[in-house]
Amino acid sequence: MNAIQFIQSTLFELNRSFVAEVEPLTTEQMLFRPTPEANSISFLLWHFPKVEDNTFHRVSTIGGTPTVWERDGWYERFGMEESGSGSGFTPDQVAAFKPDKALMLNYVESVRQSVNDGLSMMTDDDLDRPLNPDNPRLTVGRQIQSIVVGHGFFHLGEIRFLKGLQGMPFPR
């Protein structure tokens, strides 16, 4: 297995886990927030693929192409702005965020497929490409590693924690 295949496998598992965690949840469980400042599962389910979509289309060899969000008009389906990823949402914006779970799961799958297809066009050497000549350590691979993979598992953990606070056991 090369590095590209490893990333594809990791992202497949990450996205599969997001879907498995939320499929059985009710709308009430999806919108649960333990405090008014906390994120909901719904918000996290949308935010991660939005960041994955933005990051991958910005840094990959297909960089500069429109995101799935833009290209397929997902922002219209969600009734949202074309830009933004939810980072910096206020507590009131998170509370008001109540899209349909099926819509979010379809977006998760659409992003997963686009990123997987884009990765298929890359080589391991593409991962070493610097994104900024002044900072050669900032490479495509590091961005995918930290902003996509690391960020995704962080938010998956948050979803599992929010489920635990609602009395749902960790899946085995």
C-alpha cells in the first residue's frame, strides 16, 4: 500500500464511521447540545466534510477546482452561503443549524467520492509538494494529514462524546 492508498483507506474509514455513528440518531439526538456554547452532532456532521472539501480542493493536484459545495450547489440545498465552513459560527448560528440528516449524509458521500477520485489522480510525490515556498514544511501531505484526517477524527470523537452524554454506548 502506498501513501495515497493509505490516505484513501483512512478517509473511507473515517467517513464510514461518521455515517455509522449518526444513522440511528433521531433529530433530537442530532441537535443535542450539552451547553449553549457546544456544537451539535448535526453541526459536526456537516462541518467535517465541508472542511475536507475545502482543504482538498485547495491543496491537491486538482487544487483550484471548485469544491463539491460550490460545483454541485450544495450551499443552495442547505440554504447557506457559498463560502465558509462553520469555523467561527456563533452559538446562535449552531443552534439555528438544523438541516435534514439525509441531506447531510448525501453531502458526506459526495465529498468522500470527490476526494477519493482526486486522490486517485495523485502520486505519493504530490504529497511532498510545498504549498508555500517560504515554508517548505507546509506540504500537501501535511495539510491532508492535519486538516483533513486529524481534524476528522477529532470531530468523530466529539460526536461519540455527545452520544455518550445522551446515554448511548460507544459502538463495539
